[in-house]
Amino acid sequence: MNKITSSLFKMQDKKYRDFQIKLIPGKTADNMIGVRTPDLRAYAKELCNLKSDVTPSMIENFLSSVPHEYFDEYQLHSFIICEQKDFKTCIELTEKFLPFVDNWATCDQLSPKVFKKHHAELLPYIKRWLKSRHAFTVRFGLENLMQHFLDEDFDPEFLELAAATKIKKSAVPEENSQDYYVRMMVAWFFATALAKQWDAAVEYIKNHRLEPWTHNKAIQKATESYRITESKKKFLKGYKVALT
């Protein structure tokens, strides 16, 4: 066991591990250590600031040792990427890591701070991620489109990109079940768009541009949001469709 993984075991909380196992499909006591998220974030900062007894070469080796054995290693890997201050370094590490991301939690917590200052450089990567056959790469692309491009840098084109996002069928049946995580993120994207860019986003609801399950889920999420007025929520509920 390498030094970094050994340190994770020293932070183990078995009760927390048992709780997390229920939330993340495919994870068991065999591949989850049980380190709390604040502790993982703190350890990532410590590693990146070289305040531990782990050397830069050890960190580099850890980041290269994918696929990881433990969920907590994936989480730590994600938080180390989030700490990168140089966009080029951050995007390179992100691109190398994304094909190995195998769960919604790691995907959603991979949120590099440096992306906020580099929207122009980030957008081409997002467009490429949305075309991936790997569900969690697509979900990551959608999440970044939602986080960074529904405010001052908004363009109606982004709604079209999200609405058109689909995962190509895989020869591996288990991989097709991951389509759920993409559809859920499309719904989340449109619920957020309805809160931030109502006039443009509501047309996708009125014209039923999303497949029925995603359409209804977007409405559900929007009507649960405190950022949308009661009158708009009532309007949206009128567009729910029956699922066959």
C-alpha cells in the first residue's frame, strides 16, 4: 500500500463508510475506506501545498495510478485536481482522470476553481466532453456548462447543446444503465436554466424539446427551487406529461 492510501486508512470512519455505501451504486466495504469529505479536502490541500511528508513524485505516482482501488482515492484525486491553480495543468489532469471516473459523487465533486477564470479556454473542452461515450465524462461536461455558462457568458446555443446530449449505446449492457446519470444532469441543467435564463429555457419546456422523463424531472427540480416564483412553478406544472 502506498503512503497516500495508507494515510487515508488512518482517517477511516467505518460508520461513515457504511452510510456512503448506501448512496453510491457499486461501492462496497471492499472498495470504500470511509474518509469524510472535509478530511479529504484538507488532505488534498496539504498535499498540494507540500505540507506533508509525501513528496511531489509520490503525488505524481498517485495521480498516475488509475484506475484506483478505493472510492476515497478517486475522491482525493478529484480534490487534488480542484486545487490546481494553473489552467493548463488542471485541464491536463482532468482529461487524464475523466475516463476513470465511475460514480456520480466523484464526478460532481470534481469542480476546479480555476475554470471560473478561463471560460473561453474551457468551452471547447466542454463541447468535446459532451460527445463522449463515457457517461460520467458527459455528465461532467453538462455540469460545467451549467456552472459556468448560464450567467454573463450565456448563449442560447448552450441550451441546444444540453438538449441534444445523449449517450450512444454501448456493447456493454452495464454501461447503458449509466445513461440515467446523464439524463438527470440534463434535467438539473434545465431546472437551473429556468431559474437563470427563463425566457430562453422555457421554450424547451413549452415545445417539449426534452424526452419525457427528462422533461418531467426538469419541471420537478425547477418547482422545488426557491429561485423560481410561484406563478412560474404553477405554469411549469401545467406542462408535465404522462409517462408510458
